[in-house]
Amino acid sequence: MFVAASSAISAHWKHHVKVNLSDFLEFIEMLNHSHSEENVCLLFNPEEDRIYKTESDFSKIRFLANSGKWFLVVDSGFSLCIIDVFNENRRIDLPPLEALLSSKYSLKRVRDKEFRWGLTSGSCLEMKTDNLRGLLWVDEKTEDFVVVWFFDPVGYLFFCKKGDTHYTFIPLYDDVPKLLSGFSDLVLRCYRLYIATTHRCVRVLDLSGHQGFEDVTGSNPKPMFSLRKYYASFSISTNFENRRSFRLYKKDPNADLNEYSPDLLEVDSVGDEALLLDLGIIVPANHTIGIKPNTIYFTRHDRARLRIPFDLDICVFNLATNTLKRFPQLAGLNLKDARWFLPFT
């Protein structure tokens, strides 16, 4: 989530952020990441058509997820922490990755960037921090938070909340009903974790308890749609993407509740709202802060699980006109990654 920036941009950023920070935060912005040796953090504001550089040095960290202005990162010591992207002095250190609450499984650091995951009794699997993925939710007022992370691929998720000194693991296969096993996508909102399973169901977990988690999916989960009819990439926002357009579906409200795999209805609009695909959420359109109605903001399709090919395409897709808006001013910046985000949620 960085791009290379010139010293002139850097100087302008420092002046702007000191004078007009409160105004600047009222825009939808984007974070970028480049392969450049300079490896700096930039913010691009499409409404102003301008790029700004942060004063903080983020060259030795990797961004995993965000919630508003708070970002979940892997730091130079290969540990997780949460930082305020606008204020480097606001940082929340998280427990070491090895701090798992389990008598059966263990995670041990064997060298820089590498961990060994497995049964305490013997069998193990090597994991690299390059394959670390994560989700974050932060309450802007209380700064309560939830962090979910995992190595891709592996059969477990891990989470912690504010005040925890360890991570609790969430099995994806062991002792999990077949329809609710595995995952293809994840969304974290407040203390609810939504898991799109490999069998096209949505598993819902409540992470708010003092100990462990509670599965609140229900006793009779049904697939979101038939495996026989739909083969495109599936996410909890129920979108199907190709290189040029989106197709959106919703569950048929008139479908037989006893049907094993009900059909979906295709829709051509999200109305006066916008879908931020990177975050898996829908937000009200707001012309004042630059959020367009009936649009999809997206950058890539493999946030939760690594999918091939990796396609970074920073776009706004208009559902009414079936057109993509790209940003030519970002071309040539040697982008490694990018993410749409709102400084407030």
C-alpha cells in the first residue's frame, strides 16, 4: 500500500497536513505501496486529484488490513501491531504470533520471516510471514479492537481483542460441519466474523465473549447459491467479477426456505450506496466527501486468499453506466499494492 514519491510531494504533504488535517480527513482516500527502494507511504485523494506523502516512515512494515485510519501491520521484527496512519506515535502492540492459547497446537519462530506451525506432539508445517493475512476492526471512540489473522493456506484462523495477551484459534475443518468448513472470503464487522465457506455458506461467529467465540450461524445453514450454476469468484458481498464488469446477486426472497441451494436474483443497482469491496462493506453515498452512489470501489480480488493471477486495478465501477473509472495519474508509479479506505468508519 505504498507508491514512490518525489521530495516535492513530501514537502507539500508536511505543510498540508499541519494546516488542514481536519479538512483532509473528510475525503475518501487510498493508500498505496510500491516496489521502489524509497518505499514510502502516499495518500491519493481522487476528489482533489492530488497525492500526499505521510511524514511517518513506513518503509519496513507491511500493511495487512485497516479499519478507518487504523492499520494492522507486520513490523520489521515480524510482529503484529496496529498503527494510526496519520500519527506514528499512536501504536498498539499485539501479542507475539507465538502466543496461542492451545495445549494441542503451537507456533514457533524458527528464523526471520519463518514460523513452524503444528501439533505439540510432533508433525509441523513451515509458514512464512509473506503469507500472513489479517482483518481489523477498531471502535473509533473507545479504541476497542478485534484482530483476525492467519497464514495462507492453513486450517485455522486466530483472533485477539483489546486486553488479550494471547490469540484464540478458530478451526476451519476440525469438528466443523461440512457446509461450514473452509473459507473463500472473510469480513469482520465489530465483533462479528463472517466466513464465506468453500461450500458457499456464510458462517457467522461472535467474538465478543470473555473466552473463545460463539458460532451463531444457526442450526440449518443453506448455501448462498447452487454450486452447479455459479463458478465465478465468490465473496460475502456476493459479487462476480471479470476483467471489465461486475454482476451482483442477492438471495431470492420468494425462494423455498427448505430448498437446499436456492437461486439468486441478479440486481443492477445498489441504489444510493457504494460498495467498498476491499473492506467488504456498503456505505451511503455522500457527495460532500466524494463517495459516488451506485458504485463499486475496488483494487484487487485476493484480499483474503491468494488467487492467481494477481491483478491490481485501481478503479471505480459505475453500475448505472457499466463503466470503469481509472486514475491515469497513478500510472508509472510502480505500484505494489493499493487499498481504498475511509479515515472514519
